[in-house]
Amino acid sequence: MLKFLKGVVGSGGGIKDLPYNLGEPYPSAWGAWTHYRGTSKDDNSPVSIFSFTATNAQDGRLAAARNGAKRLRTVRHPNILAFLHGTEVESMEGGVTKPTVYIVTEPVMPLAEKIKELNLEGIQREEYYAWGLHQVAKAVSFLNNDCKLVHGNVCLASVVVTPTLDWKLHALDVLSEFDGGSVEATAPMFQYEWLVGTQYKAMELAKNDWETIRKSPPWAIDSWGIGCLIYELFSGSKLTRTEELRNTVTIPKNLLPDYQRLLGSVPSKRLNSSKLIDNSEFFQNKLVETIQFMEILNLKDSIEKEAFFRKLPNVAEQLPRQIATRKLLPLLASALEFGSASAPALNPLLKMGSWLSNDEFTSKVLPTVVKLFASSDRAIRVSLLQNIESFGNNLSNQIVDEQVFPHIASGFSDTSAFLRELTLKSMLTLAPKLSQRTITGSFLKHLSRLQVDEEPAIRTNTTILIGNIAGHLNEATRKRVLINAFTVRALRDGFSPARGAGLMALMATSEYYDVTEVASRILPSVVVLIVDADRDVRTKAFQASELFLKLVKQHQSKVDVGETVDTSVGLTATTNSSSLLGWAVSSFTLKTKGADHTASTMVSNVATTRDHNSDSSSSFASCISGDSNISSNSVVSNQPNEPAAIQNVSDGWGELENGNSAEDDDKDGWDDMGLIAEPVPPPSLARIHAAQQRPISTTKAQVLSSSSITGGSDVDATNARRSSTVKQARDDDPWADIAAPAPLSSVRPLSNSGSSVPARGLNGPRVRQAQHVSIESVLGNTSESAANSGRMGSGRGRGRTTPMRLGAQRVSRPSDQ
């Protein structure tokens, strides 16, 4: 006998010919059924297994169980329990054959058990009950009005709840067709009505008045059942007698009229379940309206969607957390994944996801977020980057390196400066999760281009980011990148906050430099800035100079006492380099012509950027003092000599640390910048240096002032001599690119007497003798004046026509001859 049972039931809780494993049973179930937790043998996914064992083959309940299994298999509706699998096995016990029916469904839980688990109170309980009754009423309406079927046993035990907290109707053992056409028939309409408890039977059903039942509408019996369900829900106890339905103390006042109509003594006047959900005020609450909107999201237009998703975070705060995370969160994730939701839906998704545990967040939210990175919708990309700190730490290194970064990298070269800025800022969270191969292969190349971006705020923050991620670079990459990025580019930038960022980055990463690099490459670059035009840059330059001098002195003192010191080992800074974020969120002081403006150019909190205007091209260089916000565009506009955009950066970083030689277009952008090893920079860097040194050179006002005092020919001759002098200085001095020109020491008279001007130099232009021109001659020969003005514009290389100056003529170029 035992051997036979093992063959029927199987080992490990499984049933023979049933690809599911039985788990622990729930304490309650409808009728004679037993409700088990179960799992699939294939993928271990959760299921529910209902089993009924008959006493013998002639048991009347066996036929009803078979009817319930057949009906559940054929009737499909979103609010009716979903059927997965069913089978029937026989076992021998005491010489008697006992058939057992198994029904496998989606994972559910008895409603009574779920109510105890949720333990809701007050308005939240009423809203959740309203949503559940709404779903049950829709299922009953489908059976009665559409299928002309009668469930016959609607009550608390016949309702189960899914993991997403949806209510579903089951227990279809009594389900029968409504035979209203044969009015004269007296046979029972429900073959298994004897399974229904007396307390749940309507008056006509309790009296077996089949004639009245047939004359009544199809919903009369089940409307009574919905009334019994409402009573059991709000009373918190199981219905034992029909008379208890008259106790309406616990029924909500806005539901009481409909409750009384559901339990009317006249079957034909009972309220139809379809009208119950349409007319009752009880179902008009935030939870029901929110879920209904989400379920028909595809039918809404973009304006309605955007308004809904912007209000959803506040609405979700007022809903029960378990309902928001189990019901609304899956709906949001599905809508975003399949494109029916717009970018504003990401904010409520991440907000509700923050209420989950780390494991639940990883399993329910992250898969959707990772898929969204591949979206071509810019609004979604912006929303992801703005909220990167809320979920970035939950991303694994492999996911970031293989799935997220390849899609984010396109933002580094995006035409929108705002998107480039957000992409740069997001890497503060994601860069530590990248592999060294990705960092050296592509990430640093993007940073190399961004450090010469047309937006000064982006150039500044690129320097800040490099300083923040320095600890995540290997030693060979740090040696190649840091000094070149901070000294050659950042310290020579025309934007004063960028120079300040370079100084702060050098101080924060001082532990990675050896004494030779400090003495030969860093200090010469820093000392030049102690006479910078910007006060904040000068202050930081003094601090950096003192820090690095102190480090060099410490090293020399150890050498003098005979200690063995390895100069290749990085110096230990006295500052706390572990707090890199401290300098990343500080601010710079930008001095303009009329007033001092405080500009914040550091990595700010992501939350402050969520309200940033998408048309603005800065967030790091926005003003944080006073009551106004200054974007990077407004800050840059105050700089008369701001460098122009530098496009098509082709400078390389040379070989990678793995020893493989890279092609020119694969270089990362830093190796060619070492001024000590290569005094003359390559052509591409020459353009960068030329652009970066323009703000430091003589301003337009100074040039105009000089030219107004001196004669035109004298100024041009002086400029020619100065150009040759600067060219020779660049060959001798690697720092000549950022040196300010010497001021003019004397003023030449307008008259050409007492001075001799060479007619033509070796390579210089031919200079005509200065002549006085009378006002009458100028006014009398306008055509000649226009021709001279044209030569003036072309001679100065400005590309524009300027009025001729009295008292001298312009220099004629060799091309004029």
C-alpha cells in the first residue's frame, strides 16, 4: 500500500503527472477544498494548488469539484482566477478508491488571510475595500450580463488575492447557466446549490422557489452574494445567520443605499452589479481612480499622461505603502518598459521603489531602469541621469560596464549642452563601477573631449570629475592623465572657475605625484597663477604653492637625514584627500567688470538639478548666492575674451597601459601634452593653447587704447616685433603661452619726423611713410577713404571694416603689391 501511494504522490511533495510541488497549506479555503502554496518544477515560480479528495467515487462533491475545474478552465476574465493546470489522481485507502482533483492556478492568497496581513485602518482600508469590491463586481457583471451565468456563491471565502493585491473570484463549483427562458420549468436551476451555506442563500433560493428565480434577472442571486461579501468585509467576522445582514452599523454611509438595494427582498428590484460600480460614490476615491487610469493608459493622450504622472508622487504618499509598491509599481514599470508612459513616470517609479528593500528594488525596479537606458527618448535619458544617485548604488559593476555605460556614453557628444552636463555628472556615481578596460578604452577619451568643450561649466566640471575618480584609475593611467589634465588644460583655461578647479584638483590628488613631478611640472604651472586676474584663483594658487612646497621640503628633509626615500612613491598630502566631494561642492568667485558674482562650479546634489530648466546649459556653474541663478552662459558672456568652441579634438594619449600601441584616433588625449618632454605642442594642442590664452592676453580695451594713442603704422610695427618675440619665447620657455604681454613703455608721436621706419623687413610687411591727411581731403574723396578702410580691415585680420584714423595710414601687406 505504501509503495502504491509513493507512486501516486511521488517524492519531495510532488504529484505524479503534475509538474508542480506542493507546499504548506493555508488555514482556510472555500468548501471542502484545500489551498496549498506551490512551486513549478521547471523554474521554481510560485503557484497555488487547490485539491479536493472525495470519500469515494460516488461522492456528490466530486462531480461539483469536476464542474468547478471545468468552469475555471473555460471562463477567462482579468478578475477571475487564472487556471494553469489540472489533473485527477486516484489513491487506495482501506480498500476504497479515493479520487483527488488538483487545480493549479496563479499564486493567490485567501482574502481573509490577506486582510489580516495588511491590517489597514481608516480611510486607507475603505479605499482598498472599494478597489477590491470594484474588481469582484466586474467579475460578477461579466458572468451575469455577458455570459448569462450565475456564480451562486459569492462570499468572502470565494475571493482570493494576488501578489499585486488584486481581488479575484474563484470557487466555481456551483456555477450554472441561467435558464430564464423556460419559465414553467420547476426543476432546480443549480445542480449543486446544496453546497452553498444557508446563511449565504437569497430568500427565494432558500425556499427553492425556482419559478421566481427564473422570472428574476440573472444578477439577482449574485447581487445578494455581493451584499453578504460587503457585510463580512466591514464587520470583520464571518456571516453565520441571514438576520445579521440587517446590522448596518459598520457599513460606510456612502455605500449603505447600494448595500440595501443589493439585499432587496424583491429579486427583480435588486441592484445590478454593473450599476453598482458606475453609480456608487463609494468607488470614487484616489486609489480606484489612480489604478483605473493606469489600466487604460494607452487610451490617454500625452497631456493627460504628463499631468497624471506629475501628480502621482504626491498621491502615492497618501496611499498604503504596500498597495503602492505591489500594485502601482508593477503597472508603472510595465508602462515605462513598453513605451505607454512618458518620462515623468520615472520619478514616481523611483520614489515608490525607494520604499522597497534592496533585494526587492533589484528584482522589481532595476530591470526596467536598465532597459530604459537604451531608450532614444531624450526626456527619459535626462530623467534617468537626474535621478542616477537614487538607484546607481544598486547597479552591479557588470551591469554598469556592459549594459548602462555603452548607452550613457552617447551623451558625452550630444548636441545639447544640458545633456552633456548631466552625463558628465552621472559618472560621479557610475565611474567607480567601470572596469579599467572601459575607463582607458573609451571613458577617458570622452573626458578629454569635454575638457575642451565649448561650455566653460562643462570644462570646469570635467576637471572636477577627473579629480574625484583619480582613486579609481590605475597607477599608469594616473601618471599619464592627472598632471596633463590639471596643469596644461585646466590651469590655462580662460574661464577662471576652471583654473580654480584645476588648482583644487591638484591639491586633492597630491598623494599621487612624486617629488620630481611636483618640482618640475606642477609648481611651475601653479606659481604663474599667483598673479592671476581673478582673486579666487590667486588665493587657491597660493594655497597650492604652499602645499606642494611643504611636501617637497618634507621630502628633502628626509633625504638630508639619510633616510631612503623612493621618489617614485606618491607624496602624502596633509589635506584629507578622502573628502574629494568636499571640494567638488564648493564654489568659485567670478569677478566681472561691474560686480563680483559667486559661481558654483562643483558637482552639486542630483536633487537640486531636477528643477533645472532643460534649456539651460549649466548647473554646476550656477549662482548659489543671493536670490538669482546665473547659468554658465550668463557667466561666460561677462568674459570678453572667452575662448571659442574647440571642436574635433584629435590629440591622443598614446599607448595604453597594457602595452598595445593604439592608433591616433584611439588615443585618449593626454600623453602629447607633457611640456617638459615636448616643449612644442602638437598642432591640435596648439589650437587649444591659443584659445585658452586669449583671455589672459591684452584685452580689447587695452588694444584700442594703445592704437588711439599711437600712430597706426607704429602700432603695427610694434605688433610685428612683439609677434616675433613671443614666437622666440615659446621656443625657449614652455610657459610662454600663458604669459601676459609686457605693457607699452612709451607713446610715439603722430608726426613721422625724427623717426625712421624701415621700408621692409626680412619677413615683415612693407611700411609706408606716415603722412598727415587733412579733413577736407578726407571729406572730398569718400571713395578713396572706403578703399583705405577696406585695406585697414584686411590688414588687421579682424574680418571687418573700421574707420580710417587721421594722422597716419595703415600698413600695406605684400599681397597689396
